[in-house]
Amino acid sequence: MCFYRREHLLKNFLVLSACFALLFVGCSKKSAAGAGGAGTGEAADTQEIPQRIVTLSPSATEILYAIGAANQIVAVSEFSDYPPEALQQPRVGGFDGKTLSMEKILSFKPDFVYMTQGMHNFLIEQLESYGIAYYLSRGDNIQAVCQEIVEIARITGHEGEGMAIAKKIEGQCEEVYKFEKPVLLYYEVWNSPFMTAGTKSFIHDVITKAGGLNIFADLEEPYPIISEESLIARAPEVILLPVSNGITADDVKARAGWQDIPAVKNNRIYLIDDALFSRPATRIGDCVLELNELLAGSFSEE
């Protein structure tokens, strides 16, 4: 489940790494011959199907497993833990570029590297010099995630599987309960300083598709820093807290000046499994449905 009410303390740096990585999203790829394009992610005609793929993010690993390309993976990033089988893969390093090296990547003799824009751009020049194809992931909304799944599936020779997954996600987004009025929602990415999801984040898109109204939808940055005063003034009806932050509902209730926020007064503060929620990958449709179910349960109409 994406959502549950229980205390579960994980390492704080995991959520920070994921969120700051998403501050820099874009999409492109190039073939081993240096052809290809940016933005649309169109495949180069001369590109061969890769057989030795290195993934540098948990989302990339999840997508490859889902489309049936697991046997083409030779190494994954440190935090790739879904599906469980991915835990058996060799590790190439952490998600953060500081823990990666070209030498380590080359040791796996890849013909394709699946990366994230902004986090891994420093590898592009070297990959091109070695003639290694790559893909830079963009996950700023659900449509972009679906497009990426289809593109990666086509590149890896699993186009039918990718199309099926994208269609399933799109269908899940249509299955939601329709509210007469969107639920005002605050997603707390971090609390020191306060950071949330802005309109250019895929989390914002999940909130919107699930029937919520992101109270900071007017901020264009993917993950903007906000003032506590503005948060309180916008009076969210629901607050979502990533479990890895180590913050509980009781901690939020104890914050000075928060007692009159509707979400606090009505005990609508929920912990979410951000290891799932923060990944723009194949289970994003599940998150939309489960958030929708959570909101419907909290605001059931008679």
C-alpha cells in the first residue's frame, strides 16, 4: 500500500536524495553511434537493442523489470529495491552522482546506461566518447512517465509490454472517484526548511489526478522551499508525510500555530511510503488510486 498510518523511521537522506534529484528533470537519449534527439525521446534508426544495461536510479530499474528487460540488466543503483529480485543485481553506486564513477560503470561493460537528467549529465561526454548509448529520464508528470515507459520498451525490444503498462496507468487515472470539490492537500517533502511539491513535479500530477488540489500549485518549481506562514494560511484539509522523514502525525499536531489547520483539527494527517511515492515509474497509477481511496474515505459523501 502507498498509504498507511504508522511510525516508520528510515534514513532521512533517502528522501532528500530522491527529491533533490527531481529538481532537475528532462528527457533525451542518444544511440551508440551518437544519433538521437532530446525532448521527444525518439529512437535512432541505427540503434541496436541493448543487451548490457546499467541503471542509475530505482525508477529505471523498476521500469526495466516491468517491461520484461530484467535479463538485459548487468548492474543497478544502490537503492534499487523493487521488484525484490532487483536486490540480487550487482550495484554500480548510489543515486547521487557523487557516489558514481565512470570506471565503475565501465567495469560492467554496458552498451546502454539509463540515467536521470540533472543528476547524471556529467557522464554524458564520457559515455559518448566510449560510444555507449544512454537515456536521460524525465518524470515531471504522469504523461511523461508513460511516454518514457513506451520509449524504453521500444529501445529494449519490449514495445508491446511498454504499451500495455502505459495503457494500464492511463486507465487507472480514469478509474478514480470524482469529488464535487477537490480536497486541499499539502505534501511535505521536507520540514527543515519546509519543502513541498510544486506544479512541475509528478507528485503534483498524482495529487491532481487523485482528486486533490495541491495548495502550492501556483509555484512552478518542482520542489520549492516555502514559508511556514504561507503553509498555515493556505489551510490544507489533508497533510501527507513521507515516512522516511521520521515525522509523525503527533509531531505535526505539536507544531506551534498549526492547531487551526483543518487537516490537524480533523486528524487528517497521513504517512506515505515515499520509497514508492517518490518514484516516477510503473506503479504510479497504483498511487493515484490509493490516494484517491484515502481521500474518498476521509471525505465520504452521504
